[in-house]
Amino acid sequence: MIYPIYIYGSSVLRKVAEEVAPDYPELKEFASDMFETMYESDGVGLAAPQIGKSLRMFVIDADSFSKDYPEGKGFKRVCINPEILERSDDTWFFNEGCLSVPGVHEDVERPSEVKVRYFDENFVEHIEDLDGINARVFQHEFDHLDGNVFTDRLAPIRKTLLKGRLQKMSKGNYKAAYRCKQVK
Ligand code: CO
């Protein structure tokens, strides 16, 4: 099942999401729906709040980046109740976008490497060291679970320049090539 994507200005994108219980009904089916929704809109990551569910869960498939970022090859994950255990001091900039903020792409600075913990759709725990594009996408999606979007992380000057556009978007003035909605 393909869900509509919730757009900037929707209140669910600003909430701190709830932990997922191990007996959450039809979790595997929900994860598979999240992948389907993400692929339909050509995304590389999708967090549950982006489809209106305030849950600490996201899916990633960085494989489409693997030509430029080999670490992305086969990096397909369901991450439930994730945590970032360690962040490297060194950082890098990458031009990010977000399905919930259509048409906006900005360079965002984030730690280059992270050590993470999460549960998969079978509620098996994983601890992984991520770098490159994998660390990047994980951190972008993780932000969504705490009510943050990538534009919050821009330098003040970039935020000021984007302000009008984001205000318009939050008032319903946006275009996207996929099914979406805005719920205040
Ligand atoms: Co996003």
C-alpha cells in the first residue's frame, strides 16, 4: 500500500515520535508499505512521521547512490527505535533533499561517521558503524523522529533566504510529483 507523503507544515513532522512496541500489529507489512511508498516517490529514506505515523521507525535504501558512493551498495534497512551511540568529530557537507520538503535542496553539515543501534522488522537488535552516504541518510531520517527536518540544520543565512519559500509551503503552496497531503 502506498501512503501519501506529509508535507512541511504538517504537525506530525514536528512531533517527537513514540517508540514502537515489539507487538506492534503487522509491523513487517507496514515496513514493506514504507519501502513501496519510498520507491514510488524516488526517495532513499522515509521516516514514519512522513506518512503521518508518529513512530520511531524509518526505512533506507541507499543503493541508488552506489555509483558515486560505493558504501551505499545493498544498504537497505528497516530501523526501529534507532539510537545514535557515537558521532565522529569530523563532518562533511552534502546536498540534501526531503520528500516532505519538495523542491528544496541544500548543503547540510553532519558528522561523517556514526555508530548506531536499531531493531529490524523482526525486532532483532543491530549495532553498526556507518560512514559516507549511509551515515548521511541514517542521520537525516533519525532527525524526523525528533520532529526535525534538514532545513532546521542550515546556517542562519541560508535559513533566512529560504524562509519565504518554506512559509509558502506550509500554507499549501507546493508541487510534488507524488501523492502527498498536509495536515496541520
Ligand atoms: Co526527510
